[in-house]
Amino acid sequence: MSRPDRPDRADLVGWLRRAAIAVLIAVGAMLGFAGPASAHNVLVSSDPANGATLDKAPTAVSFTFDQPIENFDPALKVFGPNGHDFATSAPIVDGSTVSASFAAGPTGTYRAVYRIVSADGHPVTGQITFTLSDSAAGSATGMPTAQTNAPTGPVATGGTASGLGGWLWIIAIVAAALVAATIVIALRKPRGQPPH
Ligand SMILES: [Cu+2]
């Protein structure tokens, strides 16, 4: 590998090659972490199930994830057909499940939304819908309570992927530059040919 006549250049090529490999490994690792399944809590199930039509109203709404939830400022709201929140308790975190009590209101479709903090510290939000039939409807009005911190705006999942995007670009460019530099230096002084 190393050439006795120009050890400095051989060292540089070797260093660049190792640096390029290290950067490529780092990029691979970051791409792995950017995948929602590897780091973020992923919703495994809900009760009621997403899209369910119920003839009997539930007394609670819960979301279960693939790993434990950080009990840090969780939010769980159940918006009824009239837009009111029919959750009747603050969210309760128990292991990998977050739940809130529910009191049935009018017939129609309800949208249950959550915001939790993943085991990896990242916030995760999402929602499901379910429908109460006439027989499941109740007398609750869903009038505003003390809980006012509903997640608002579009529900986003996997938000950190976009945040990582900028860094991935920078690292990819650095990696490409290192690879190019390695090739250029290696080609400039072909092995076995003495320098002029
Ligand atoms: Cu995360």
C-alpha cells in the first residue's frame, strides 16, 4: 500500500479512504435512525379501532404504541361531530399506552387525536376516527373543560425526517467530496510509476 518514495501521499490517500468509509457508515446509521420504525414510537393499535362503527359507546379511548411512552405532557382529545372535545379526563400514560375517559355525545364521527413523547424523546402525533351509531350516542355535550392544549394544525408523523434532511445532504456532499479526492489523488500518482 504505502510507497517508500512518497509516504506522505500514500498516507493521505489512506486517510481519505478511511474518512470516506467512516462518513458513509455514519450516513447509513443516520438513514436508519430517520426511519420511523427504528426510533419513534409507532402506533400499534387503538381502542376503538380506527374506522370502527360502534353500537355501544366506549368509556375510554386509548392508543397503544410499540414501546413505552415518556410521560411528558401527553395530549389526547376526542373531537365529536360538533367539534367539541368529548374526552373527560386528562391523558393517562401507562407503559406503552395513553388513554383518556370518554363520554358519548351525538351520533356521528369522532376524531381522536394524540400527542405523546417517544421513548427517543421525539414528539409523535396522530389520530384515528370512529363513528357512534344512534344506539351508541349519549347525552354528553363535550363542552370545553380545563384541558385546552389540543394538538392543532395538520397532524404530522415522522417529523424528524425532514429535520435530518439538511444534515444528510451535507454529509452526503462531504462523503462525495472525500471519495472524489481519494480517486483524484490515487489517479494522479499511479502506483508503481516513479514521480517525475
Ligand atoms: Cu424520534
